[in-house]
Amino acid sequence: MSQTNTSLLDEVVQWSQETCRQKLKSVLPKLTSLHNTSESWDDHIRILKIITDMFLPHIGLSELEDECFSKILPKAVTMFESMIKEILDQVGGLSSQNTELCALLRNVLQAMVQIIDALSSCVRHIGTFEEAPNLDAIRSLPTCILKVLKETFQHCKESEVVYCGRMSLVADLLQGLFKEAYSLQKGLLELLDRVSLDSSAPEEEVFDIVAMIHNVLDICSIISNLDIALHANTWKFLIKQSLKYQSLVEEHLHHGDISNSLCDNMLVSFNNCVELAEQIKHAGLQEATQSPEYKLFQKTAKMCRFFANTLVHYIKEFKFFLTKYCNCYHQLYLQIISNFPPSLCAPTLPSALSVELNAAALVPMDALLLQLLPLRPFAEFVLQNDLRLAADHELPHCLLLLSVLGQLPSQPEEVLQLWYTGSQFSEETPRLPLHQALFTSFRRCYTERRVPVLLPGVMMKGQAQVPVTLHNHMCVQLCASVAALPPVYFPVLERCLVDTVLQPDTQTALLATDVWCFTARYGTAELCLHHVLLVAQLVKSCTTECYQSAHLGLLLKRMVFLMTPDHQMELVAHFPPSEVENLPVWRRVLLRALSQGARHRVEADIIDLTQGALTDWQNGGYKLGQVDKVNMVLFPLLAVVRVQSSPEEQCVLSAMRIITQLWLRMCPDQVQTHPVLQCTLQLLLSISAILVKNIEPQVICQALLCVDNVVSQKCADQLLLAALEFLSSLGKIFVPSDSQVIRPDYFMGILPFKFICCHIFSFTPTCFVPQNEILPRLSSLFAVLLADRAWLLQQHALEAFSQFAEITNHEEVISQSLSVEGTKTRVVNYLSKTVNAQEDVESRLQRLKLETAVIEQHNERLEMNTGNAPNTLSVEAVADSEPSPKRSRQETSAEDEYSRYIQTAASALKALQALTEGTANVPAPPPQWLEPRLQELQTLIAHISTARRTT
């Protein structure tokens, strides 16, 4: 600086305030010019201080911008930035030994403090005016101060990195710098709060306000970790200014940056709260409410609540400018909810801290959701069918949808339509109806359902609130929504229920079944009838054994209980059980649910139809291609016998005749080969397990032979389960040690070639089934099934064996079944409820998560119809096959045919031998025609032998 200029400054500093006022017009331009041309920081600061301390108080409000601020503040900002750069360039050599550099950096920091102090003088001066300043009168001031504040806070924030362990050499000045900046910002925000614009403000001023808000947002992002109070107050100012000038700035604000920053700040505060809570828990300080840790937790929780409420308020005011960011709000919701029970990844926190955290973060989430409900983009995002979420976010998303469901009743019609109906037109963004989205989300919570996670149950009068499973919780919420659902949306609900029942996940289908039953019961009796007829028609349309048929059958079984007697008769009239095509319906109905009249008619029709089908099969030559028709009638026959209470009832007697005929046509070798006969065997085993007390020993022996054959071969699990059910039921009967006589009508027309002895000898024999043909085989079967390695079959085998052992009189079967030490140990452990290996919680959770992927793949294969078709031979494929005259099977080899006929002939001859030798307890002597008939038989055998040798 020249000597002349220096002399001017020396002179000015000696002036009084009155002299400065008098010479303002002549000296101020010179000083501002010197300020802009000075290169020395010392000169710059000296001139700046002279202007702000001595001349600024005499400048009127209307002249501040043009005469002072616009001329000195930009240069002040430039000098401030150059000081920051100088520190960054020189700080690398800072050390306690380098006193010269240390002094230099301290001088720079002091100069920065002086610049901030000069800016504070400007703010204080404006505050002395009574009238509120126009923005145009101070335009340069906010912009320049915000730049300085931004640089200052950024430098303080990065000080540990910048000074790299040598911060102690300048710590006092950095602290002073921060305090001055803190004070400057507080004064500026108070000043700007007094500024106002009306709706006719020029565009330039509007842009200044927008720029000011964006600059404050930048500062918010910098000071987030510096000071809690400063951070909160800055955000309060930002939101207040945004709302104050809403109509002017709403189209120009960076709404996404503002809302995303609020989301980030809330999430950071929330995560800090969780970390502090865990630290307090581990340190055992949860009761020490006056500890520094606890107080910091409370302050952080308060900030979390502040950001959550601020976000809600901002979305409420600017929601239609925030539609592009709905995915961010959704993600925030999931991240918050995932840290609270029942989420599997939620930390375990002390109850008092959990309550505070709940109030700070969880409660505002409901308010946030309420603001988002009317937004179509939000609904489209959360209701999309292919929404992919992290595994830990599936349950939070499900709870979000449940919360939406709970808030909808208070919403206007257009919001209800948005959520309840789903997308209606091809040009719309695809979205599911809310109920369908809920079922889909529930289905994806595989792990949570299997743990199971627990949620608060419904408060019942006079009862304590108890935790319930996710299934129970959702069922209650869904049923409550149905009760409040406007009738216009019921068709959509019904479609959702149908789609869910027809998807492969069984527990999800059960949830839909629960809701559907409530819907049917909540409405009128006519509505219930409508639903039952709909479900029955769907059941009837399932022509194969598939998961859809099972799900629909369960639904139908439950809904029939809800019908009036007259409507049950109407169901019978719509689907007459006397018609074969309606049998899929009646096999799924629990007949005890029917009124007496309806039940008697259904039972009589099914018995007649079953007997007719068996007669048709017999008259048709027992073709294997017709076995599936027999199976079709056996399914409803099983439903009939399940509800019979007395063995003397006509239905039981008829069923006994039918299954006895079928059992004595079953050939073990054929069952191994033909799946259609495995289905027959499965049904016969299930029916026989119910009627076991009425079954003759020789029929039991035949059943055990068939079971023995299928157990020795790999067969379907459901067949083995039916076998276990039958074996367990044998504990109810006593097999005497002496011979058991078979009634003659059991064999007439059943055994191969019409029972050889009857055909040749024209007499009625008796047959013996020794005890040692039943009990050893029973023991052997139990031993094999108990040793099975498949956990499902092993568990059912243990249950079946324990039930058998509990009621049987044949204790030797128990001991013989447990001849292997490992099997014996397993049974003993089961009966004593001993757990061999206790899986820890974390290991079990990891296992369940791994199994989830397997279940998902399985369900996806089912939905793509892979593995969904029944494993049976089609009628067309075997229609022309000629089975043997005795047992229903398709010929596989000539050797099998010879073996079967020889076995039958040998059995008949042994029975005849027992009669003639008097060991069958038959008092009458052999008839006279016996000898000639035996001769005829010998001639026939010789003829067969001769024919064999000649071929």
C-alpha cells in the first residue's frame, strides 16, 4: 500500500464518530477502493475493520447494499478463502519445533476471526433498524456470510485431519473461530427471519431466497456432527423459510436434496441412538439416568424425533413435488422398522431405552405414512409385484402394508380406490391391490413365520395382551379391514382371496382361508352360499391331485360349517353326489358339518356310487385302465367312513364289503409297478385304519403283505404315511393265536379265476390266518419304518409306534420292533421328550434362512407347473391293458402271471387239506363228490404239465 493510502488510514482511525459521519460520502468510496485493491491480508483486515466499525453505523438502510456491502463483502470472502487455502498449503510442516510456521498459522486463524467479527458488525448494524429490511437492501450480505460460514464450519469439521495430530498448537484459535462463526450464523438467521417478500416480489429476489435456502442446506450437511443445537436450529430456519415463501419458491427448491438430507439425518441420529443404547446396556448403565451416556442418548433421540417430525411436516407441505422420492421414504421406513422387534435383526435393548427410541422414531413413521398415502407413485412403488427387498426388509415391508391397511378407513374415496383396486388399465403403472400385496408380502416372510416372530395381540376386555404369531396378527388385521371394507371393493377382495388360495405356499393359503371364512361369516347367509358355490366349483374344476386342490378343499371343508341347513341342501342340489364329476367336491367336505338330512343323502349316494363303480370294474374284467375310476370313488368313501360313529351303521357295513373286495384283489407285486395302484393302496390303508376293528385277519394279512412290498421299495411319502396310520390302528385289535375262519362271501368272485376251489369243486372252504403271519410282519414293518433316515417319516413313525404301543395287547410286537439298539434309543428319547442336540438361536436362524431359498425355489417350480402333475398313469395309456382275473395290475412279465396263479392254487389246496385232515374245526365229513372233483383237478394239472413240456 502506498504511503498516501497509509497516511489516510492513519488519519481516519483518529477520527471521532461525528467526523466519520460528516466525511462519509467523500472517504467511504476511497476506503472501499483501497479494500478491493489491497493485496496484504493485514491491510485488507485493517480497512475492513475501519469501514465496519467507524463508517457503517452512519450508513442508512437503503444505502447499505450499493454504498458498502456490494463493494467490500465479495472481496472479504475472497480473502477468507485464500486464508483457508494458505493453511492447507502450509499445515503439513506444522510442529512444536517450527515456531515460525506455528506463529504464521495462528496469525492466519486470528485474521479469519477478525473477518468474521467484521461480518458480525454488519449484521448487528442492520439489526439496529426498527423496520424490517428488504432483501434487495442487503442482497450481498447473506450470500457472502453463508459462504464464509460454510468454509469455516468445513475447516473446523476437518480440523483433526487437516492438522493431523498437531491440533493442540492451534486448538484455542479453532475453538474461538467456531464460536465466532456460531454467533455470526445465529445473528444472520435472526436477521433473515425479519426479511419478508410478498407475492409480487421480482424474480431476482425469489432466486436470492432460493439460493439462500440451498446454501443453508449445504451448511446443514457440514455441521451435522459439530453441534446438536446448531444443527437443529439451522434446520428449523431452513424449513421455516421454505414454508414462509412456499408459494414463491416451491417450484425452484431442490426438494429431493432437502428431503433426502432429512432422511439421512434422521437415520444417522437413529443409528447413533441404537449404538448408544447398546453401549449403555453393555456397561450396565440403563438405570443411571444421570450418566453422561444416558444424557447423550436422550439428546440424540430428541434429534431423531426432530428430524422425523420435520420430514413429515416438509412432505405434508410439498408432497406433490416429492413424488420422485417415494422409494427413499419407503427405504427409510424399512430401515427404521427393521431395528425394532419383531424384526429378526433388531437389537435387544433395555426397555426404558426402547420406549424412548420408539417415541423418537417409530411413532413418527405412522405420521410419515399418513402423508404418503395419497401419493400415487408411493402406492405404485410399494404395491409392485416384483418389488425386490433385502431379506431383513421383507417383514418391515409387510408391517408397512399392514399399517396402510389400518389407516385407510379414514381416507377419502380416491385414496381407497388407489390402494384397494390395483391398476385398472394397461397404461397405468402395474400395482397390486393392497390385500394381494399383503398376502404376497406374508408369503415372502418365510424365515419370520418359521421362527416364529411374535407381535402384540389384540387387547381383550379383562385379559392381558399376549404376543401372537405373524399369521395371527395379520389375520386379525385383515379381518378387521374386511369388516370396514366398502362393498364396492368386495369383488377385488374375492379375486385376491382366490389367487392366494391357488398359490403354492400353504401357510399363505391358510391365511387367505381364514380371511375368506371370516368374510363369508361376516356377511349374509346368501353371501356365504355364494362363496361356497364358488369354491365348490373351483374344487370340481381341479381334475388332478395338486396343491390348488388341497388348498381349495381345506377352504370348502371349513366354509360348509358356516352354511344354514337349507343352503347345505342347496349345495347338495348344485353338486349331486350321485354324479361322478361332483365327487371331488364331496371328498373335501367334512360330512359331520352337514345337517342330518343332507348328510344321509350324501352318504347314501356315495355308497351307491362306490358300489356301482366297483361292479362296473368287475364286469369290465378288472382292467387296470379303470382303476382310476375306482380311486375316484374311494376318496369320498373315505370322507364317509371318517364320520361314522357306530360299526353297525349301514354305511360302515357297506364300506367294509367294498374294501374287503378291493383288498383281496390287491397284488403286492403289481403295487410296486403301477402308481395308480399305489393310490388305491393309500386309500385302502386310510379307510382300513378307521374300520380296523371290523376287518377280518386275512384282510389285515393281505394289507400287511402290500405294505411290506411298498416299504421295501422306494415309494411316495404319502403312501408310507398312510401305511403308518394303518399300522398304528392295528393296536386296537387283538389277533387270537388260534385259527380265524373267513366267511365264504368274502372270496366269492374275488380271487383269481373266481377262486379255483369254488370254480372246480363247487364248495365253500374256510381259510386260516395264523397269528404268526401277522404279528412278525407287523414288527418287521415298524422296525424298518422307525429306522428310516428321512426326518419326516421318522417322526411320523415314532408317533405311530407310540400310539400303537399305548393301546396294543400284543406286547411282543413292541419288543420285536425295537430289536435294534439305535431304534430303541430313538423311541425312548421320543417318549421321554429328550432333545439330543439343542440348536443355538443364531445357528437355527442361519439354517432357516438357508432353507428359505430352497422353499422359494420349490414354490416357484410348482407355480411353473413343474412337478405339479399327478404321478399316475392316464386312462388312455392303459385302457386296453388286460389285468389278471384276480388282482388289478398290468402285466409286466409272463413269469409274474404264472407265479400269481400258482400261489392262489396252492393256498386253496392247503385250505382244502386242512378241511380233510380235520384241523379246521369243521365237524362235517367230506362230501361224496369230493373224490371225483379231486380226480378232475389232477387231470387238469397233468394236462397243464403236458402242455408246458410240449411248448
